[in-house]
Amino acid sequence: MSITVTGRKMTVSEPLRRYAEEKIGNSMKVMDINPLDAAVVLHVEKNPAISAPCCCEVTIRTKGNVIRVEEHEEDMYAAIDVAAAKVVRQLRKYKTRVIDRKVHKGQRGESLAAKGAPDAPTDLDALMEELSEEDEEVVRVKEIEFEPMTEEEALIQIDLLGHDFFAYTDRDTNATCILYRRNGGGYGLLKQSVA
């Protein structure tokens, strides 16, 4: 288990770094899933209109899956605490939905590995372009390869990442698909028409 703590446009003090490593590390130890790698990014929003400017982002990579948590609070230590609690919930969800499902399918002889499941899913965070609130310019661009997966696997990934949309390549049709959360509840699916 490795934890990397960095600051975005801020320096992270040693006590704050130790606190983040301890809280996030304890959250990760609770579930006993290996291997786990976590990247913690701390930053403070400069906009005075934002009531909770301190932000703690946690991205966890484990066995080909990505789990992402982002929390905003008035105090950085409080943001870390809330993010650590949310990490436990997300890891518990990962364990029950992904690991337990693979175990049950493996017992029936239908493991995802036998069906050709991808080793690493698409990192949804890589699909997003973050816009700066102050000057509205693209500040981050990432290039990714869409991994082939089923609609069910995409539903698991969008839930684990906590994002509003998830793009992937359909394993059966090889079409590009975008899964998104609908405002009224449920999910929508945009599929590339295959000629």
C-alpha cells in the first residue's frame, strides 16, 4: 500500500502530510484489499464566494479499478476526515460489487477473466477537462485508451468513481459508448452508431 500526498498550487506542511497519510491509510487498511495505491491531492480554492474552499481529492487504484473521492470543507483537516470516511464507503462498495461478484461468477465457472475482461478500466478522470473558474481556460488534458467492457462493468465504474458520466468501448459491438446519470434518476446510454 502506497500513499502519495501532494498539494495543488500550495505547499503541504509535514504535519498535514502525516495527518493525510494516517487518515487515508487507516481507511484503506480497514478493507484489506491489495494492492492499493492512493494519490491524495490537497488544494484551496481562491474564490471568496466558495463557502468550503479546502479540498481533498483521493484517487485509489486497485486491481485495474479506480476509486475517486473529492470532498470540500472549511478546514483542510476536516476535508481529509470526510474524504477518509468516504474512502471506506467506496472501498466497501468496491469489495461487495466487484470482488464478491467475481467470486460468485467464478464459482459458476463464468469468471470475468474467462470472458476476456479488461485488466485496467478507463480512468474517467482522464476524460474530463477541468476548467478554471477564474479564467475559464483548459488547464488539464489527458489522453486515454477506452478499454472494452460490458454495460454492467461500466455501471460499476461510474458508481465507484462517483462521476456524472463514463466513456468506454462496448466489448461486443466495438462501439464507443457514454454512460451518464440522468437528472431525474437512473442512467442514460449514448452509443456510437456502427455502420
